[in-house]
Amino acid sequence: MRNRNAKERYLEILSFQHFVKFTTFTTDGDDFRNKVLKNKIDVSVVLDLECVDMFMQWIE
């Protein structure tokens, strides 16, 4: 299949926060020793849509 005028689009279908305690490390220059306690994770569910112009294929 030939891709002509392909465009990528993301369609967000769901967005929520998952509440959980976890530890992560942040950077301070080259130092990764900064420990931070987090309480939530932002979650986003998306669909990757690819729109292709198929008009020229039907003509050929």
C-alpha cells in the first residue's frame, strides 16, 4: 500500500489518575540521588490514527 499524505493523530479516549505510593529518583545535574515519594500516576489511553488519502489509488 502506498502512503500518500499520511498524517499522524492521537485520539485520547480515557484520562485518569491512578493513586499508588511509589518512589522515584529525580536528577540534580549529574546526580540521581534525589529520592522523591509520589502518590499518583497520570494515565492517558490514546488511539494512534493514521489518515491516508486513498483517492489517487482508486483512479489508477
